[in-house]
Amino acid sequence: MWSSLRALPRTVWLIGLISLVNDAASEMLYPLIPLYLSSVLMAGPRTLGLIEGIAEATASLLKLFSGAVVDRTQRAKPWIVFGYGLAGIGRPLVALVTGWPGLLLLRFADRVGKGLRTSPRDALLAASIGPERRGLAFGLHRAMDNAGAVIGPLLAAALLASGMALKDVFVWSIVPAVLCLVLALGLQEPTQPPAALRKPFDWRLRDMPPAFRRYLVVVALFTLGNSSNMFLLLRARELGLPQAQVPLLWAGVSAVAMVLSTPLSALSDRFGRMRLLVGGYVAYAGVYAALGVVTHAGLGLFAAFAAYGVFLAATEGVEKAMVADLAPADGQGTAFGWFNLTVGLMLLPASVVFGAAYQSAGPGAAFAFAGGCALLAAGLLVGWVRPAMPAR
């Protein structure tokens, strides 16, 4: 596998490095937002669900737009650069907010940046590699992204342990944000034939292959039960995990995903995407069942979070490789736009429903609902999506 990794194009490695640095900035703050919301802004789980749901869902509309524009113009780099720049500017400003509406506005700006860059970045990555190595390339990207998610929480934990105030940690996120922007400016796009530049806009999902449309339905169902990861951190804190250890716990999840993303995603190149996705969805259901019944911050909690890292490794890269497999060659950007739009739109009801259930019926009911959605999605992958897939 090492020789295959070394043979990957420069663009694949640079996109991975950009994601590593960006996630170091983002994940340095991500585990702290529930703490900041509850201890400084005095808001609860219902508000957390509202903020995360609105920010993710609204920004996701831009993922379809930017993906379709990439297919039209064959230019991905401007959207990638602007998207990372907008997110990098907004994160340090969290230190200035005095109420949850201000936090909502800045989280929205951060997600708008993600919405503008995600589909162009995925399309550029897919265009830089052949279909026989897509799983490896997307797996490497997720591994490097998760490497940043390890570095970020460790930095946050170190800064908090040194006595730095919670607000000041947000300010320091400007350093990796600037580095990420510099790296994005170094991206190069593959040369496209002149005819591709005249491709008209086409937003019609009905023109996509049937298997791709069915796949989107399954992704929507799974995402309905896949609310913001911040609820996992909130659960850990409520079970008695010390505040300083919350970033370390999330860093552990990212470390597991970092180590396993590349080999597990590469397995999908040999044994098929479907097996990895079904196994990952079933693992997700098991993790959420465990988190719903665990009673204290002991070995069971750490085992559940480690298993969650395995789920991320088995699915994040493979889901996107599946999109590239099922989409037409001249519609990759639009296909990734529809995929990212579907995931983002479903995050609004997912986070709102989960937050409301968590606060009114308790964590057990909320986690059980999420696990049930994952099991149903796994069954539909096998019985409904697979029969419509073209032979590989």
C-alpha cells in the first residue's frame, strides 16, 4: 500500500494537507463550543441543536450551487480558496460574541465557507485519480483530515491546561487558518478540453442514474439519525468526563479514524464500497446504543468513542468514492453537490430532533432513534441500492 500512496498525484496530497491544517484549526475549537455555549453563553442542548442544524442545512444549499458551477466552468480552485478563507476569518471572532445568536451567525459563516469549497474540492480530487484508486485517494484525504482533528484538540487541551482562557483559544485559531489559505493558493487544476467549458448548467436530479438517486435517499435516512457530533461530547461531559479531557477524547476518535481511514477505504477498491458502508452503518448503530445506556465516564465510554472512530474510517471516504462511481463523468461536481446538499439539509431535522429528544425524553431515546435510522439505512443499501448498481 505504501508504494500506491507514493504514486498518488501531487494534487491528492496537497488537498489532504490543506484539510489537515484546516481541521487542526476547526477541531481545536469544535469540542469547546458545547462548553462555551453552556458555561459562557448559558444555553442548553435544544439551542445547540438549533445552531448546528441551521448552520449546516442553510450552508448546504451552496454545495449544490458550487458543484454545478464547477461542472460548467471546470474551475474549482477559486471556490476552494474563498471557502477556506471565509471559514478562517470567522472562527477567531467567536471570542467576541456575547449571546447564542452571535455564535449562530459565526457558525453559519464557517459552514458557508465549507459549502462553497466542499463540492469543488471533492470534484477536483475525483478528477485527479482513476476509478481503480478512488477509495485509496479519498481514504488518504480523510486520514489527513482526521490527522488535523487529532492535532487540533491536543492543541486546545494544551492551551487550556496552561491556564489560557476559553475565549483566547478561539483567537489562536487564526494561525492555522492563514497557513491553510496559503496552501490552497498552490493548488493546480487538470487541463480540460475546450468543449467542457461550454457545458450548460444542469440541476436536474432525475437525469442522474437510478442507483445514484436511490443512494441519496439512503444517505438522507442515515443522516436523519446522524446529528451533530457535539452531542457526543455533551454526553461525555454529562457522564462526568472532566472538561480538560473532552478535547482529548475527541482527539482519540480522530486518531483511530486517521490510522484506519486509508486502509479501510482502500479495501473498498478491492471488495466493493457496499460492504464497507453496510458494516460502518451497523457499527454506528452499536455505538449509539452503547452511548444511550452507559452510566458513567469509564471504560465503556472510551470504547464507544474508539468504535465511533472505526465507523468514521470505514465510511467517510467510501461514501464519496461511491458518489464518484455512480455519477456520470461530466457531472461529478453536480453529483457531489447533490450528495453534500442531501447530507447538509438532513442535518437540520437530525440535530433539532435529537436535541429535543435528548432534552425532553432523555439521552437513551435520542440515541436509540439515531441507531434505528442507521440499521434501516444499512438494510436499504443491500436490498434496494445494490440491485440498481452497474456491474464493476
